[in-house]
Amino acid sequence: MEPVLDIMARAPLFNGLSKDQLEALRAIGTVQTAEKEQTIFEDGEPANGFYVVLSGKIKVYKASMDGKEHILHILGPGEPFGEVPVFIGANFPATAIALSPSKLLFFPKKRFIDLISTHPSIALGMIGLLCLRLKEFTHQIENLALKDVAARLSSYLLTLLRDQRPSTGSIRLTISKSQLAGILGTVPETLSRVFSRLSAAGYIRVQGPEITVLNPEGLEEVVLSGRWG
């Protein structure tokens, strides 16, 4: 694993902080390990601090009354989680578990609040990510409420295309299709049918985790209409 400060420097939450500020944050953080399937925190627990992923992969999800999971985030190195309730003094609003053996940097709430009380510029530098989180949740809720599964999947694939910027049009899923179904608010069987329909229409070609976007304009039309057909 690369040095902790290097990972922190790339973390969106700490974007723009100076080396001295990063070192001040590192001084209050502790490295923790999590085994695969280990629960980091549960929905409703008091938020006693927040985390940054150093290595591995973390799933953050909400569970309905009937036990169905809706995945909010799947996070990798450099990505924070559990930070919002620390700022607003609330309980954790979701559950977080490790999808693989992971190392985490934990920032205790009290020490973090004491630090930003004396170094408010650190907090100002973190506001941008919190606003981005709110925008992501708003977009997610809009998709679940107004768009069918084909439109949600098309939107997700176009986002990957923009983020990965492949020269060939081929993108790679970094999560399982079961996990993707959870993010899109559907079940794996329905997601598989939608993949097949988009493939048959010539919009995409699927080869395992590799997906070639053949007709991005067609996917955009599905997203804009909010539904297939």
C-alpha cells in the first residue's frame, strides 16, 4: 500500500489542502483493518467519526423493511464515507461493510471537530465534496423516481464513459452486476434483461465486465426520455 499521506492528498475530501494541513489531519487519524463482509457501522448508530478508504472496497447501503438492499456507494482508495453526519451531529444514515479485506483511516469526531475549530480553512476545503455528495443523492433520487431501469443503466454507462475516457469506447465495470443492480434500484434478473435489450438494439456490446458503447447518442436518448421505448 502506498503512503497514507499520498492517498490523502488524492482524496476528494481533502482536495486543495496544504501538506501541513494534511499532516495535521493524519496526526489525528488511526489506521484500521476490516475483513471481507465485516460491518464498519450500521444504520442508526451514533456517528463517532468518519473514514477514508486506504485499500480495499467498501459498500454503503440502506436496507428496506423487507430486507432489500439499495446500494448508495461502492467506494475505493481515497474515498471518504460517514463524513456528513459528523458535520451535522447526526447518526449514521446507512450501513457500511467491507466487500474485500480493507484498510481504513479513521478520524474520531471529537478530535476532528477540535482540529477544524482551530484550523477552519480545513473545513472550508471540505465543503465542496459535501455539496457534491448532496448533488449525487439528488440525482440518484430523481433517477429512481422518474426513470426506468433502462434509463438508469444508460445514465450509469455514460457516466463511466465520461470518467474512464476510453479511446476505444470500451468501459469496464469495477463492481459485480449484482452490486450494480443494487445501485440502480432493481434486481439482477431485470438488469440482465435490460443489458440484453440494449445489446440487441445495437447500443452496447457486453463481454463479461467489458462493455463497449456502440451508440452513445442512443443511450443519451434513453436517458432523456426516462424510459425504454
